[in-house]
Amino acid sequence: MELIEKLNWRYAAKAMNGQKVPQEKVDKIVEAARLAPTSSGLQPFEIIVITNQEVKEQIKPHAWNQPQITDCSHLLVFAAWDTYTEERINAMFDLTNEVRGFKNEGWENYRQMLLSTYPQRSAEENFTHAAKQAYIGFGAAIIAAAFEEVDSTPMEGFVPQEVDKILNLQEKGLKSVLLLPIGYRDASNDWLVNLTKIRKPKEEFITEIK
């Protein structure tokens, strides 16, 4: 199947059958999120991959008791930095220099510009910015899952503060932003599975300026 065909196949599964997703597919889905672009290449979010059923059971009541939380194969939690700090910014720039094996004056000037800007902003503003970057990785993971013919259910409907407590995210300077259960659809119990995908027509969605 071509990518567009697989995106047409994809939908937000409302019921999953508990079947395990092969690890190689999970690895590809998570890797797609890791390779996603982020502002200034800072990658200000992490992914927590949960297979522990007890932890999923703890999270479920804080996610409107959506059954996919516990019926999925893997629950991916996208958690953004709670703020930007000099240490976090420097770590990414230092990693770049280490991997590439050289320093670039323009790149170092850019580092100083970020250091003089981001840490001075409020933690709330910084978290909002970091959370937007998590959404980019989230989208990449959803597309990668579809490409691997793995079902997923994008979720914003949960109480982040409660999930943060369960996963001890505050200790890592993280806040949960999004949940992505992945697994396989339970077609016999999913009211959405056979309904036609609805999207705006192209002429209403796309404006060309030539």
C-alpha cells in the first residue's frame, strides 16, 4: 500500500483487541517521532513507552476511562520539557558539536542567541512552545503507525497532572502532553471502523497562490 492509501486506512481506533505489536514496528514508530523536526533542533520532549498493564490501569481513569488505554499493545506518552534551561540548550548544542566533530561559528552564535532568549521567558511560555514540538513528533508517530499498518488513537482527553504523578514526570522536568495507544483494531466492537473517513474537500482545504 502507498502512504496515502495507508492514511486512508488509518482512523482513530475506538476499540483494540489487545494483540501485541511486534517490537520492530514499535521501534520504527518511535524512531519516526525521534527523527521529526523540532524548533532549533532542541527536541524538547520525550516519549514514555508503557507496556506494564498495572500502570496502564492506573492511567485509564484519568483518561475518561477510554478502553484503548488498557486494551492497546503499547501506550506512548509524549511529555514535553517543563521549561528551557541553559543546561538543556547547551546539551543539545554540545551533542551536535560532538557528533559532527567540529564547531561552527554561526552555530555557536545561534546557541548564544537562544541562551539569551529562552531561559529568560516564563516557564509557562516555554512549556507551551515545547509542547508544540511534541505535537510534531506525535504526528510523525501516527503516520509511521499507519505505514506499519498499526492502529493508533490520538488522545488529548486526559488529566496531565495525574499522569505526571503516576509516571513521576516532575522529577525529570517533564509534563505529559499527549497519549498515543497503539495496537490493533477490534473491528467487531468498534462503531467507527466501517464509517467513511470525512475530510474537507481539497478546494476548501487548499489555497494555491501562483
